[in-house]
Amino acid sequence: MIDGAAAAPQIVNIERHQEFFKARLPFGRSLEGTLRYVTEHLDYFVESCARADESDAVSLPAALLVSPDGQRVLFAGGRKSGKTTLALGLLSAGWTFEGDARVFIGFDGVAAHPRTLRVPQSLVWRHPSFADFLDGAPSLVVDGQETTFAVDPRRWGHEWSIAAGKLDAIFFLENADSQLSAIRRTSSDETFGRALQLFSSALPLTARHVSLLRSIVATPLLLHLELGALDGAVHRIVETLQAIRLSTSD
């Protein structure tokens, strides 16, 4: 795991050989097959490297960013919960990015999986202000589906580094049908239950896994976010964190 060091994306070229595709991976390995096979196994390879480095940790799907005033905030949620959309909105509001795919929880703290943002074209259609950040970004179309871009978070003008450490707040994400976003405090028991639901591992749940998942409920701020329109959600997050920080400092 990269710990406190700057992260730099590596470009992997995918070459076409008649009806098959080939990607040469770091350390001399290669993948060959259909484009879907190559891209899916490339993602699996990147994640398996991180899992190998963090073999004593447990993993949750989550985005991890740092607010302009230094609060390290986790946004946990499953597929299509809005992690990447929210990360883009927070980056545009001056936050610093650590990751938006998943995090590893170990005894030394929480660290993000070092992966660039994967931005589908449909997300940019919904939020045209993000289009400028896609200029020149590597992209791929698989099986005639929409274009997906790999966007380097340093395009927002901040350094990108990964480190294991404590969290200041956790938001559990849920998509809302409403345009308005709603935030409420949650209990440590509810947080632990949500973490168990999101926990992913090829191995059975062990006492060590439970202990690590329990460790995150010691985070000072535990919240639930029903994610509505992006601009309003970003404003509510900032407003909520500031209000709670002021109330606890009084």
C-alpha cells in the first residue's frame, strides 16, 4: 500500500490483435481475450494487488476525501450509491481526493484503494461542468456501451497521496428520489450494521474482521446521507460538518 506517498497513475495500453485484445501489465504479466475480459480482469488485477498489500485489513466500498479544513471523511455505499458523483462534486468544491472505489480498514487506520476516478459519459451529461476535466483523459468503450473515462484527481489542482489514518466522519450513502438531500446522525450500532452489509471478502467473516469493522464506529461523526441533487448535497455536507464541529468545540 502507498502510505503517505504521492500516487501516480500508470497507463496500461490495450492493443487489438484481430478479434482479440491484449494488455501488458506491470511486472511483465499480460492479459489477452475479448475487450470485456481484458478490462474486467485488469480491474481485478489492480484490486488484488491492493488486497495482497493489505491482507490484514477488511474492505468496504467507499470514497475517501479530505475537506478544505482538514477533516478526513468517508462516504460508504454500494454500487450506484453516488460515491463517484459526490467525489467529483467535493473535488470541485476544494476537497482533496484519496479514493472513490473502496477503502481498507486495518489496525493502523483506514486507507483508500489507489485508483483514478472512473467517470461514465452519462454522468457528464447530467453534470456538464465536469466536462472540462475529461479533456485528454484515457477512455474506453466496452461492447458498444457508453464511454468511461479514467480521470486523474490531480486535475483539480491538488496533490494525490494515500495514507492509513483515522477518520473524522463517516457518511453512509443512499440514493434519494427527491432533489433534496437529507442528513441525520446515526448510532454506533447502526453504523456497525451498515458496515457489515457492505463488507466484502473472499474469506468467511472472522473475529478479526468484526474487530476491524467495530473500530470505525469510534469515529466522532457517524451520519446517514440521502443523496439528492449534487450541488445541494455538497452544501448540506459542508454545512453539517461545520455545525457539528462548532457545537462540539463550544
